[in-house]
Amino acid sequence: MSKIHVTTTINGEPTEFLCAPDNTMLDVLRGPLGLTGSKEGCSSGDCGACSITVDGRLVCSCLMLAVEAEGHEIGTIEGMAKGGKLQPLQQKFLEHAALQCGICTPGMLVASDALLRKNPNPTEEEVRFWLAGNLCRCTGYDKIVRAVLDAAAEMRR
Amino acid sequence: MAEIRYLAPRSLDEAIGAFAAAGSAARILAGGTDLLVQMRSGMVAPGVIVDIKKIPEMTTIEETSDGGFRIGAAVSGAVLAEHARFGKVWPGVLEAVNLIGSKQVQGRASAGGNLCNGSPAGDSVPAMIAAGAVVTVQGPNGRREMKVEEVPAGPGRTNLKPGEILVSFKLPPRPPGSGDAYLRMIPRTEMDIAVVGIGVSLTIKDGVCTAARVGLGAVAPTALLVEPAAKALIGTKLDAAALEKAAEACRAACRPIDDKRGTVAYRIKTAGVLLKRTVAIAAKRATEK
Amino acid sequence: MNVVTNNKWIGQRTIRPDGMDKVTGRAQFAADFNMPGQIWGKILRSPHPHARIRGINTSKAEKLPGVKAVVTAKDIVDFPIEKGAVPLGIQDMRWMCRNVMAREKALFPGHPVAAVAATTEEIAAEACKLIEVDYEVLPWTIEIEDAIKPDAPVLHEWNKWEGKPSNIVGRLEHKKGDIAEGFKQADVVIERTFTTRPVHQGYIEPHACTISVAGDGKTTIWSSSQGQFMVRAMTSLLTGIPQSDIRAIPAEIGGGFGGKTIIYLEPIATMLAKKSGRPVKMVMTRDEVMRATGPTSASRSTVKIGATKDGRIVAARGTFYLQAGALPGSPIRGAAGCSFTPYDIPNLLSEGYDVCSNRSKVAAYRAPGAPIGAYAVECVMDEVAEALKIDPLDFRKINGAKEGTKASHGPVLPRIGYIETVEAAKASPHYNAPLGDGHGKPRGRGVASGFWFNAGGESSAQVNITEDGNVVVTTGHPDIGGSRAAIANICAELLGIDYSRVSVIIGDTQTVGFSNLTGGSRVLFASAMVVTQSTEKIIQTLRERAAKIWNIDPEAVKWENGAAHPSSPNAGQFEPLTLAELADKAPAMGGPIGAGVQLNTQGADGGYGTHVCDVEIDTDLGIARVIRYTAVQDVGRAIHPGYVEGQLQGGVVQGIGWALNEEYIYNKDGKVDNAGFLDYRMPVCSDMPMIDCIMVEIPNPKHPQGVKGVGEVPVVPVMAAVANAIYNALGIRFYSLPMSPPKISAALDANVKQAAE
């Protein structure tokens, strides 16, 4: 199948790649781009493990064609910590033991980050409903919600 | 492993030309939250994908001079939510559009896609029906308008003609004292497909309901406009008897199936329960303004 | 063994050693690994629930450009049924070889019948479609009540029950006293029958592996599992490659909950790699995970409990039928063996029946079998307590098992903490708080208890002091929920050094000694033992080295705060020698410092929990929501409280999913109708309240740190706690799961109708 050349920005870096027309963004991130932090849990938009941002907006990378990245800014988990320094959400996830197996963690962090950018002072209920598209089977969500609320509080300081 | 072509036309005419030329092998890509799942599962194998998101008319929200709204068919739920005025005028439509999937899905999914996907359970459809929304479709033979309730033809099918593309939704201006609401029943609190969904739009003057529309989803092969339910509400003070009559009209309109998401009996019962609850919210909104 | 006191690190909520990689996306899970030159494997699966395979023609597939290898059951080592069991852990290789690839018959929709490796995933999938399988389609049976009927289609004709071919493939019995006599003494006897649906472990990471087989047979497996040694052993048995030639590297594992204690892909990928000469990668889709990997059993249980007016249970009987799926092996031991263990019951008969049917073979799921049994027993306990007008926690306390109780499954119980969990639940803020106003939605509260065996078994560890005086611990158990952090806490504690100086890694099969599965709530119990003994050996070496340097007796050297000190002024006046100093002097003083210990660990005590659940019901729609939940558990000793709470909270939420919405739904063709996250309906974040934990710490006297397994108990009581809470809210008992909205709604309607008549 003939490939399409795509020019985009990923985590602030100008990036080019070739993809098939039916490749998803997740296929390209995990394959040729080697950004395996975005995980494939379902390929149907039901688990959120592949969450990324496109021009700052939260999406499932399994539900987006890679060719659609042309001219847009993509953000993935790999771009969250800057210069080796963890973003407060990442730090709070560690402090609160908000991950067990860790497979949902990148998606949870990307989704939580998108929430806090939009709403720096969410209630517990707002966090829970925002994260409803991110399945976690290990934690029962308790510590994840606490970590997000704690990170929000710290980021407001 | 058939060859797939991806096209991202910049104009509607270009899109229609490409879409019509490709015939039945073509699929329109708006948010892609249904299309990509169908492609991945092997349900569809399009030869041409026409991405309509680079067409301004399909991605913009316009408040018309008469106070109505024109929403591009590919506008995502998240973008609609960010519009300064839309959610104030049509809170029920907005909440319906933003019940489609997760926050991630809302970042992509559009009311146009939700309607054209043809699922009887699409959340935005009953709310759009209740709102009295009209869609503009355009094809090789020009433009025409259809009422939203005329678009679905059955599960996975629409009444769009070959080559036609859904362009936009037009929502009418709101008279004073109007309110709308959408409620659905799902087993969890999020992430499920509606077992029953109900959209209600009301106008109330001096405590009396002067106009009403009721849209009902997931209980028949297509989402329905339930005119008897609206009639039961109009001219009343939305008292218990009127609500029960409207609920009965909704139950009577149901032609559901038993499936993995609910039983016939449960869906019929729920349609009545949700009618009452949805009317209460819409009425509150109508009288708060 | 000395129990460590005045701890600095044990009991601390340290940052897990693997945490940084996991919050930055760097951690490598199974599907994240690639090998140069790799190709892709795909599986052709049976569309039929039950069909004899008369022949397979792969020639068209082999000719498709890009196809590099095709395998069928011929390529997988056979373990003939008539030759008898070939056990590997709790599995029998006769069943494993048939589960990995159908042999005589396809036994469920999704059963692998062939596999292809090709240069792309798409070509491999296309080639699968070109394989021609000649099926003789057979009648099928899925549900237990159908499968045990005398005229049911029989999956395994060789299996006889009461002299006739049958789907009942196993029975287990625990007996104590005389139940007939016992029930005669009872003032209240309640007997009920319960059913549960199959539920999936629901790990977010699909099964995946990348495998290379070199020309000389040296095989490298990169996959995620609950045991790299299990992967190696099973792959070895099913491919004929000796274990010494198979290096199984454990990737980070994205959830298992028991479901990754067996393998599906590795032998197939190994044979594809061997035949093609190329590394082969295979990744299951979610659809494949749901259709073809083991959910737990559906069940049908009848439980009868008799008690006297003063609240003493005098007799109990449980009969548990569990659905094994395509091949034998349902967890009847957990159902029949665990369910009555929290109680001291003089007369008891508990039986389990293993029933085959045409669905995917059962795999372990968190305390396998125990939640199924506890659901039935704990609901009947609630009814008996109600009939006796005794508080349900008091009823459990009156009958609670304690040290010296002879458990139904055999052993005399050691010092256990069951009654303490009941007392803590009774004293909890939750149990003493009013239910609150549901604003028209009835609320209710329920309680339930649960027990799980917990396991010890084989573990190995190597602890090495680095040349710069820090520590590397290597163990052999995949870390599924933070065990590395707890191991680091223990090692830092024992050595008296800062936690950050201890690195903990999981070794592969060829670099660390045999270690059994991550399962049975055994990992920290067993790892802590071998790491403790290794570290103690190192401390002994360090004392000897210091003694040598100081020229005094090693017995006169003590190890404290990360340094050797003279044990008393009598021993002499010396400046302490730190770990770093001793490491620096190591080459001159006898060489590298390190120690390894390998044990078959013993002394794992069972775990007990008692839960309190509040629900609120939307009666018009039949929706039950859990609004408050407290899990009380005897955790032995919480080495890392954050990850212990995490086990409790995660187990509870899985149980709530099982109770309210999760279930396998089969269509009229015998296929799973909800094989995806959308319609399988695991709990999402907005469904749940915070899950409160009360950790009761009764240290295990047979463990150096007092550790008891904690991972499985928390799912055991949940479905009963939720069911009892719903009864408390509505006055309606539910005897089948899930308690989904249509079911609750129908029961409410039936109640209204009954009242009207």
C-alpha cells in the first residue's frame, strides 16, 4: 500500500513519518516512531490507555488516523516530564502509589493533565467523570483520584 | 488487502465530487470514533476515506441572526462545549452530544457522525430530534434539507442518497421560556451505549406548556419523534396526569429488542421513567430563564 | 528468625523502584519490545463452539507472498490423554497442549486451530483466511445446567461420570463431623441456590510476546506473564526445546489477576520462529483476549446452614458446580475449600464439581473459586443472622474461626486474625455511621467475610553489594503491584541504609534461580524470606570483613545503621566501617560481596477479610450504586502500606464489577456477544466511591517480617457484601449475579405485583 508522508509536531519536536492511509496514530507512535508509552488496550476507544493530546485536546490515538496528524501538535506521555524533571502529576502518582501494574498510567496521566489544564481546581466528582474513559483494573481508582486532586492542589500553589 | 486512499478536501464541492466518484467504497471521516472501530474489527473496508474536517463549513459553529445555530456536521463535542453561547441556549443538545463516549471520544466525535452512523442508540439524535433540528445535506444533485428524525433508516442505515454528505445541523431560535434536556439510562455511570435515551424540548408560558417535542432513542430500529408524548404535554401545567400520559405515549412508541444491553420489558418501562425525569429538567430550565 | 522492630523503612510509603519508568512511558511491557527482522504471527481460530477437526489444508496460506511459516497442532508436542496427567503446577499439560492449539476437536469459538507468521500483520491475517479447515460441526453446550444434563453433548468422550460419558470431569469433597446429626440440632436452617456468570480478569494489557529461535535452538522469549519460569517450562514442554535453551525475559506486566498464570501465545510463536528462522511477534486483540483467554467459571452453588437460637452454627453444607470451559480445571478447591473457613463449624460437607462446556478454558482469577463460594455462603449467613435477629457481624464473631479451629479443608488453624477483622469492622466509623438520606433512593448496608489460602512455594533471590557500596536485589517474580518497593524496604531496613541505595530488579529465567508464579498472594511472603536470608548472609560477611580488618572476633562486631561497629567497648575502640568502605575494601578482603538463597518457602498463613458496603438504589431504573465501602483485612504486616491498600481497593472494585454488571453474554450461536470493554462493563472511575481500608496487623509468626499474602482476599467477600446491602435497601434477596439494572428492576416489579395480589 502506498505510504503517505506526514509532517507534524510531537512533544514539541518537528517530526515526519510515512504511514499507510489506514494506520492509526497509535500504530505510528508505537511502531515507526518508537513512542511505546502510549499503550494499546482495546483499539476501540474504550480503555484510554492510548490517550494523547492533539492541539491540546484529549483523544484516543487508536481512534485517529495517523494522516490526520498533518500540521497538528501531538502530545504524548513521553513529553510530559521536561528535562528529566517529573511533572507534579507524575510525582503525585508515585507518592500516592496510584499505579500498580502501570499499563494504564500513561493514559491516566495524559488525561489528568488535560483535565488540570482546563480545570485547575476539580472536585472529586469532576475528576472521576473526566477519567471515566481511562480503565484501570488494579487500583480501584481510589489512589489515582487522590493523586490527581493532590497534584491539582500543588499546581495551584 | 485492498488499497485505501485518504482524501482531505478543502471544499465541500471537492468532497462531494470525491465521495460520489468513489461510490459505495467510500466512507466519510469526521471524528472517526465509529469508523475506525468498524475498520479495525473488519466490519467495513473502505476504498476511499474522505476526511471532511478541513472544510470550514463542516467544522464551524455559527449563531444565526435570528438566534438559531448552525453547527457543522464534523464539529466535535468538545468544541461545541467550548462555544460561549450554545450550551446556554441548548443545554440538552450539548449534554447529549457530550455523552457520546469518553472525554477522549468527545475530543473527536461529532453530532454529524453520530447521526450518520445510524445507531438507534446514538445519544445526540433524540436531543436533536427534540430540538427540531434540521440537517442540510449536499450531493451531486445539490443541497436539500431534512428533519433529523427523517435521516435514520434503520440500524446502520440512513436516508441520505448515494453521494450525499451531511453538512450541518440547523437549530431554530428559542422563544422565551424554553428549555431542553437529555437523559439516558446506562448500567454504569459513563462509557456505555444508551439502553434508552430521551430528549425533551419545551416552551412554557405562564406555567403552561405551549410547545413540546420528545425524541426517543434505543427502543426501536431508529430514534423516534414521539408526537403523542408532546401532545400529552402541550396545554398542560406538566402535572402528574400529563406526565403519565406522555410517559405512556413513550412506552407505546417503543418497539425494542432483547439484547446484551437490556430487555424489552426493561426498555419500555425505562422510557416512561426517563420521560418524566427529562421533562422535569427541561421544565426547570425553561422556567429558570 | 527475628521480627524487625523500630523500623525505618518497613511500613513506609516509599517510591517504587520502577515508578519513574512507569510514569514517563519508558517501562517496557510485552508489546513494547521489538527485535530486528521480526515478523508477525496471527492465529486462525475456530468459529464453532464444538467441532471435530477432520483436516487442515494450509497450502494456499503458505503460498501467499510474505508468509514465512504456518503451524498447526502437528507442530505442538502432544500429551496423549490416555497416558495420564502431566502436571505443571496446578495445570495438566494434556489440557494445556489442547488449549494452546486444538487437536482432535475445536472446543469453543476462538479455539486456535492454526497460526501464520508473515512479514506484516495484515498478510498474516489474510493468510489465516486461506487456511481450509474441515470441521464436523457438533452439538454444543455452555451453561452448567445444560452441560450436566444426561443428554448433553459431551466434550470429552473418554471422561466417565458414574459410568457414562459426562461433562463432569472432577469432584472434590471436604467433610467434617456428621451433617445429618448437625442439622437436627439446628433451630434455623436456610438453604439457597445461587448462580454467577463468567467474569474476565480484565487486565488492560493484552497477551503479547516476541520470540527469537536461533539456528542452534537457543530461544529468547520476551513476554509478560505471572511467571517467566512457567513460560519457560510450558514452552519447553510444548515445543521440545530444553529449558536450558530458553531464556524467558519477563516484560513489565500490565495486569494479570491470575489470567497470566498460563500461556497462550508463546509455544505458537516459538514454533513459528523456529520454522521461519525469524523473530516472531504476536499481540492479541482485545476481542481475542475476551473470547479465547480464560475468564473465571460460571457457577451454580447450593448452600445450607443450620444454627441454634443462641447463634451457633451447628451444620453447613455447600455444593459448588463450577464451569471449567473447554478443558478440565475449574477452581473447585477455592470454592469448596475456602468458603466455610472463616467459621468454626462442627459438622460440614463441602463439595465441588468441575464441569466442562464449550467456552474458553477457565484461568485463575484472584482467589480462584473463593469469591464464588463466599457469595453463596455469606449471603446465607446474612439470612441466618437475620432469622436469629443477631447483628450479622456478631453472628460472624460468635462462629469465627481462631487458633486451634479445625478448618473444613483440613488444617488446624494457626494464630489467625479473622475475629479481629470482624471486631474492627464493627468498630469502624463506617459501620457506626448512619446510612444517610438517599433523597428518595433507598439505601442499605451489608457485610460479608472471606478467606483465601495464600501460598508459599519456591523463590530465589540474589543480593549483591556493588563496588561502590550500594545494593542490587534480583528476584524471580514479575512485579504486578509494587512488590519491588516492598522488597527494597525490607533490604534497606536490614542493611540499615537509605532506601534509595537499594535497586530491585526481576531477573530472567537464566539469570536468577527458579521462582514460582506471581500468584496465590505469595510474592512478598516468599521473596521477603529469600531476600532476608540473603541479606542476613551478607551482613554476616560484612561483620567478618570488619572483624578481619579490626583483627577481632566476628562475634564482637555488630551491624547497625549501615556500618560495622564493635559490639561493645570490650571489643575494642574502632571507627565504624560503612557498607561503602567495606565494599571498597572487598577485593583485598576476600572478594565480591553477595549472597543468594533459594527456598521452597513454608508457613504462608491464610488471609481473612471482612467488608462493609453501602448501596443506594434508583428503584425506578433498578440501578444499584455502591456509595461507601470499607475493607478490613488481616494483612500480617504491611511492608508498604500504599501497595497493601492498593490490593484491597483493587480487589474490592473487581468484586463490585462482578456483583453489579460484569458477565459473559453468549449469543444463540454459542459465541461471546460482548467481547470488548464497551459491553463487558468493568467499573469506571465515576462508578466508584473511595474505598476505605482498615489494615489489621496480626504478624505471621512464621515469617521474618510477619508478612501474610494480601492480594486475593479482598475480592472474596465483595459480591456477598453488595448483595446483602441491596437486600438491606430493598428487602429483596438476589440469588444470581450480576445484579444488573434489568434484573433489579424486574424483581422490584414482581414485588409490587405480588403485594398487589
